[in-house]
Amino acid sequence: MANDLSVHELSQELQEAIKGLRQEQGLEESGVVTRVGDGVAWIYGLRSAGYNEVLEIEATDGAQVTAFALNLLEDEIGAVILGNDSKISAGARVTLTGRLLDVPVGPEMVGRVVDPLGNPLDGKGPIEAKNRGLIERAAPGVMARKSVHEPLMTGLVAIDTMIPIGRGQRELIIGDRQTGKTAIAIDTMINQGRQKTGVINVYVAIGQKLSKIAALQERLKREGVMDQTIIVATSPSDPAALLYLAPYAGCAMGEYFRDNSGHALIIYDDLSKHAVAYRQMSLLLRRPPGREAYPGDVFFQHSRLLERAAKLSDDLGAGSLTALPIIETQAGDISAYIPTNVISITDGQIFLETNLFNQGNRPAISVGLSVSRVGSAAQTKAVKAVSGSLRLDLAQFRELASFAQFASDLDEETKSRIDRGQRLTELLKQRQYQPLSIAEQVVSVMAATEGAFDAVPVAKVKDAQAELLSIIASDHTDVVKALNKGDKPTDEIKAVVLKAAKKVADGFAAASKSKVKA
Amino acid sequence: MAQKVSRRLIAQVVAAKLAEQPKAADAKHVMRELAAFLMENKLLDDADVLMNDIAEELYRLTGRLVVEVTSAHPLEDAERTRLTDYLERATGAASIDLHEAVNPGLIGGLIAKTPSAELDVSVQSTLRQLTALA
């Protein structure tokens, strides 16, 4: 009996497998591979193939390898292979599928690490996604959008006060290697979890080291944010085609939430590597090289990607997709080809400087060169109320900073501006993985800009800030609650904060004086 | 640098000439001219695919479709008629010109190739796909 059952089951499995093989065995248009190598197959035939259409190539072992048509020439098609090209030989049969590349999308993807084709990489089993989204899709039109008006808080004081980001905005993070670009992105993702904003994070790792991706996943798990994050991972050892597709695949996953009245944040880390991968593919497809050997349409690759990040109108559900693309510069050159391309596409940039990083100013944001074109339209009223003079104070400080060494020869007003600037600069330093809430940011900045910390030694400003925040959190929970709502601080709240700040500052000033006497 | 001549254009020109001159002697002359052209322009490697293009162009011009059929066993008359009827329905060709070959390696069934499409109902192909699934 046991044998009969197993034979019956085997027979059923065989029938299912046969059914799954080419449902309609009719006359189908086919082509043949004439040459293959470096991830590109040149195909004869398939005259009716469409641009970006998915093709299936029959490998030597009978398996089907997926490719997509990128070069539609008069005599042949250049197709980029997704997968192992070692089993494809000249003479292999190629068929059309009649469809474009798509990936699984939906809430089932959240919490998972996947490749650009949607295949899981985290060992947690297959993903049973009910929906699929096209990797290549048109961006929403003008009438489908609403202006950016809701804040997306990063939790970093320097950004939320002076370079505010809104939901639906594209804000570029640009700087040399090892200046903290990814750190800003990670802190932003952590803040969405800490503040329970409900924003889904999509982190697209383009050619990043697998060890870095693993460390990032571990950190997000530790911070309790991984369950609202999707990671699309590609390593430097993956084919250029996968690196090329990664940001578009991630965007398709983020668009699902945007189009269903949700909010998503997508980080492209980094588009410089994406441009290099696209250059490699284009050169192998024999497309004519342009400036710096990049193909002529490298701008379009990024512009059509970033245009898909948008704030939708109320009629379409008011969802949003916010993009934080990252670009790596060489020697601080933001006037190079790819950086200038992406700067012109995005709604602002956060520029990180190596000098500032080495001086200990972390995040190493250059306030002078950074900008948010959306500005205060995307800032909470609470933060807006206290950050008005911050940028001006810092700008004045930067002008006078070189005179700081001549402290004894300066007039009182100059000295006070320098002192204030030094304390504000110290206040803007922030440890990694410690984003601040709205209340914490408002209290800190209010105390500093109103002069409460002017008597505190510069080196003790962070300690004073920590003590102030601790006192407000423990003794004035009503203030914390009111500020976290985002409304403009009332005079009463301001009075409470400044009183507490003065008390803290007096303590540090007294301690400093007694130290000097001793 | 000399511009490479489009293979499709060559096929269109040759097919037009062949369609105008249906006699075998004239067709032979056209083929000799084509061989000389391919040799002079170092396009001999493209000869096979070019013939395929020419066949497709001739089909477009004359409605006569050349089909290469490879079967596991020699086709019987009834099978030949069924295949021809199917191909005429599927392609809309005015007439079908079958060129038959036998390959026992297919085990069963047949493979029919037109210049731009293929019908593969061989047992060998099905087994190969089943093996790939395993």
C-alpha cells in the first residue's frame, strides 16, 4: 500500500510538472543566440521583441535563463542576462515572454532581505506576495501630485532644523567616502521606528559589501526597525545587470505603499555605483560612450528613478515616497559629472565634508553648502519656531571663526557671536543611532539659541544638553507631550524650558569656575 | 571607418531580385553575386543567418513559407497534411514548402522551424525540460 501511495504521488507530481511546461505548445516566435559573453547575449531573430521585454534563453542543461532586451538593432538584439551566463552557448534558443520585468511587492516584503528580482536572501523561506509591481514605471503626473507639506523627521538636529525634509521630497546625501552618508540614512530609518511614524523603509544596497549589509540588518534588528524595513541587496560580485535593476526594483516596492495611501522612505546607497554599473552594461552593449565614458542617457536613468518619489494628491490616497539618494564624490568635487546630474534632479542636498568629520563634527554636515528646496513648508511648527535664528547664527559664526584665535583683541559683540557659534556647533554634534524626538530637538535648540547655554563651557555643552533633556523628560512630561504634537511652543512652555536650561547651565558654569580656581 | 551594411537590407534586396526572377538559372546567378558580395565585405560568417533573412523576406513577398521539419521517424502522408494545414492556419502563408529530415535522437514528435518561429513538440525537448526541473 505504501508503495502504491508513493507511486501515485510521484505520478501526480510528474503530471503537474508536465502541465507546468509550456502550456501552449504552438508555433512560437523564437530567436537564436549568436554570441554570448560578459553577461550580454546577442540574439538573431525575435523581430517583434519590445524594449525591456523579458526573454527566456534555453541553457545547455535545459533550464531557462532570464534576460531582458536592451538593444533593439536592425539585425540583432542585445539582451542583458539575469543569472548565470556560463550555461548559455551560441545557438541557444530564445523565446519572448510578452511581459516586462516585475518584482513581488506588498506588505509581505517588509522585514525581508531580497535581491532585485525579489528572491529572498535572508534564509527565511519563500515570500508569498500577492501582488507584483513593474520595475519600470512612469512617474505620477503633475495633477496626481500634491505639494510636499508633511515633515519626515530624520532625528538629526542639524537636518531637521536647517535642512528639513518632507514626505515626497528627494534629498541628496553627498560626500566623500567615510563621511557618514549611510549613517544619516540609518539614523533616519531608526527614527521612523522610534517615533512610530508608520513609514516603511526601503534600503537599496547597490554594490555594497555583504558584510556591511549584514551589519546594517543586525543594527536595524537591534533597534527594532527591521520589521518595517525592506532591504534590496546587491554586492560588488553580482552581475552589473542586477546592480542596474536594484534601485528600480526597490522603487517598485516603495511605490506599492505610496499608491495604497501609505508612506515609504527609500534610500539608494549609492547611485554612483549604479552609474558605474550602467556604464559597464552600456559599453558591453556597444553603445557609444560619452563624457567620462558614461552613456549619453545616464542622466535619464537617475531622473526617471527619482521622479517616482512623490507626494500624491488626496484623490489618489495622499500617500508618499520620499527618496534619499546617496552619491559619493572624489576629493569633495561636487562639480563632477554624476554629482551635478543628481544635484540638478533632487530637491536639495546634504553635503558632508571630510574636514568637518575629522574635526569631530559628526554628522559632518556643511550647513553652508546644504539646502532643502522644500524648506520650512515641510517643517513641524515646533521646530520651525526655534530654528529660525540657528542658520543665521551659524553663518555669522563661520564668517568670524577664523578670528577666534584673536579672542583678546575682539569687541564684545564679535566675541559673543563666536561663543554662541561654538556652542551651537557643539550642540549639533550627535552620536550615531541616537536620533532625537521633536521635543528633544526643540528643547535643545531653544536653550542654545536663547542664550541659556552661553555660560556653559563648550566642551560641556553636550553634557548640559543631556541633563536638560533628562530633567524635562522626568519633571515636565506635559511639555514633552505638547512639543511632540508638533505645535508651536507656547510662552508657558518656553518659560519652563528656559528656566530648566538656566538651572542646568548655572550648575555647569559654577563647576567650571571652581575647577579654574582650584 | 566603413559602415557595416545592414543584413536585413541585403536580405531585402536579394529577396526582391529572386522574386522577380523565378527561374533556377537566374536564382543561381543572384546567389553567385551574393557570395561575391559577402566575400568582398568579409560577411561570410553571416551567410547562414542571411539565408534565413532572405527566406523571411521571400515569404513576405510571395506568401510562400519554407519550413524545415525534423522528426524522429519519417512523416506519413496524413501527418504531413495535418502539419501543413496547421502551419497554414498559424502563419497565414499562401503555401508551405516542407523540407523534411529525420533525427531518431528526438525520440518522438517533431520540430518545425520557419525563418522566425519554431514549433517544438519533440519528446527530447520535453525530457530536457523535465531534467532541468529536477
